[in-house]
Amino acid sequence: MGAILHTDVLLLLCLIGAASALYKQWIPDTNYENKTNWDKQAVPCSSDIAEFPAQRKVSVFVESMHGVQELRLPVDGEFILNSGAGFYVVSGQEPSCGAGVTAKFKDSESLQWFNPALWHAAVTSDDLQSGNFLFSVHEESVPCRYDDVVFRARSSFRMDTSSGQSTIPVKSVSVLGKTFESQSEFSQFLSSGSGRLQFHGSSAVTVGEPGCQDPSGCDCGNSANSHLICGTVTCGSPGCKRPLHPVGHCCQVCGAIVTIRYEAGFNLQNYRQRIHHLFLTQPKYKSIQLGMSKVFKAQRFAFIPFSASPEVQVVILDGEKGEQAESLAREVVTDARTQGSNMGITEAEFQASSGSGSDNTGSDAGMVVGIVFGVLITIALVAVVALLIRKGVVRLPSMPSLGRLKTNSIVGELGGPLDLGFDNPMFDKPTMLPDVPSLYGGDTISMTRTGVHFVNPVYDEHETDFNA
């Protein structure tokens, strides 16, 4: 019994450790037998001349024996020969091959690591072999730091790893059937002839990342190279009423986006399997593309971001105008609301590109929470400022006196001071009299108990009209 329990625990830990680790497989190759690598869309036959770009570096995997008229090789390149593979020269022409042409091997120099169209994603290596691929947003189509990178065992390739960073970290890399998980061992391969021909560019691929240990998923980490990723993508014009723009995707899309909020106990991989078995196996959803990933979406008050919360984004596309995607989104949200408590899901909502019937309950609730949060912050700031004023830490600016306000209020209609005219010394205050002695000095003014009398020097009080 104890041994059985121990085995179950180990199995559970393995599932948790691989909760979000995916396998990303490089699609192009430089195989000799791949007809798409030749300009004539056919593998050279015994009457043909096989020509490789002279000034290009190339690594070519050859699986079987081939007859040719001539091989024109590059300055720097290699043939990786499978057991029993090789070349032989045919003298003359074979009727089955025709007159013969010059077949040119295509240049693979421009194939880039950060091109999402050049990768397949799957949950397991068996899914890679069987073609059971996952749909992902553009940033997650390229290998994330916790992914296992796979190049087919019987295959050669050449890729450009240039980016703005010095390294491209991943969990492991498998080349020609050998898996590299140690950086020292992988560095030796990169410095070999095959490594230099297959990987080129300014950024070095590194292995040894521990992978995602969070059952709810991990952020991919490719947002720093989003400009490179989206630079390889050509976006069409969406034909729906309200196109959607998923996080991590380069283009607007028609379909639906389901947002899942969760708590402890949520497992992304288990939920992905649940959605697949419940819905994607139904015939009506056979054209659906569904991508699921953990993202960090900024929470906003009005237009001001104040935090970033993790959530699961489910992108649903159906290749039409979004009708089937919206139908599936409704079913996914209903399932999450009715059964979510058993899976650690706390809230679910969706948006649809049709513009009708979108479930905005969660958005409205989020807006209400944001408004309440903003009001509480404002009240707290006012209380803090009032406390600081009361303690004397902050002082309010002094208000101007009433007299000053009254003085400053005497302005003219054109904005300047009013013209008050000139001082009249005859009606000035008595205290001002000494300031103008020529007018107020001597006997011209006499002050008595009854008031102030002005003396007229022309009039003599001792004279009468009769004396005049």
C-alpha cells in the first residue's frame, strides 16, 4: 500500500512540474530529399546538376543514395549522411529523368528563430509525432523559456537567432536525436562545425532553464522580443464588427476571448485537457482554434494602471466570422461558473467580436471595484493631508489681508490702476501741513477752539470799507 501511495505521489509531482512546459518543434529543414528546398520543386535526378549557393553556409541531411550529373558545392557547408546515403555520378542520361536541368538549392539564410509561423507546439513529444498541435498567440508560438525545443531527428536546418538580447534561454534542445539539457555540453555542440552551420546570429541559445513550476502556468517571457515576432507577421483585415486583440498576439482577430480568474488549486494543463475533451471533440467545433495561456493584465482606474493581476486567457477562433467561437465561449463560461469551484476558478467572462451578446458582467464589476478603490484612495489622501496640517508638518499658504485685497481691487477697466488725480494741499490733513511750508507756514492759518481759520492776506480786519 505504501509503495502504491508513493508511486501516485511521484506521478502527481510529475504532472505538476509539467503543468505548462510545452514542446516547440522547428518546421523548416535543409534536407536534400525535401522537394520544397529546390527551386524546381523537385529533388534532382540523375540527369540533373545539383547546385548549392556558393557564398552561403548550409548543413544538408541526406537520407538515401542519389545519382547526379554534377554537384556544385558551397564554400562552407556539410552533408550529414544517413546510413547508406551518398552520391554517385551517372554517365549519360536516364530516360526516366529526362534531358536534365540545373536544380538550385534554396537559400535558408533568412529563416528566423522569432518567426511564429516556423514552429509547431504540442503538450507531449508523442503529440508532435502524431501532429496533434496546439494553437497559440504569436508570442507563445515561439519557444518560451520553460519549453523543450525539438529539431527532428533525421533532419538538418539553418536558423538566425538574432535578437536584442545576448541569450535565448530554453529548458532543453534536441538536435539529430540528441537532447541537450546541460549548457556546457550544448556549448560544445554550438562550437562544432554542425552547430555553427545550423545556428547563426547575434544571440546564443542556452539550455538548462528549470521550466515552469507553477501549476497555474507561467508567463512566456517573449514580450521583450514582440517587435521581432510581429515583424514577421502579416495581419489581414478582420471582417467582424468588433475585432479583438488578444494579449501576446500581433493581429486583431474575429472570434471570442474568455477570461478566467482563479485561486490556489487551479491547474492550467488539467483545464486545457478538460476543454478539449468536453468541447473540441464535438463535430460542430471541428474548425475551432483554441489557445490557452497565462497572462498578466493591467488593472486600471479610469486610464491609470495601478496593478497587474494574473489570469488565464482563452483565445477562440473559428476561421469564419466568429459565430461558432462565440457559441463555444458561452459554453466555456457556463461550465466555469457551474463547475469552477471544483477547479479553483473564481470568475469567468468573455468578449465576442460580433458585438452582440458579450458577457460584460465581469468588466462592469471590475469598473465598480476600480471606482470604489479610487474613492477610498482619495478619502485616505485627504485624511492624511488634514492630519499633517493639524500636526504642523504641512502649512497652508497665508491668505492676503482684506486691506491688500481692497487696494489691489482698485484697477481700471483696462487692467491698470485707476487715475486718482493729484493731491489737493488745501484739503489735506493737518498733520500734512508742515510738509508744504510755503503754503501753510506763517500767519496764513490760525487754529482756535472753534476750528481752523484761513487768513486772507488781501483783507485787513482792522480796515473798513470806509478806509479803503
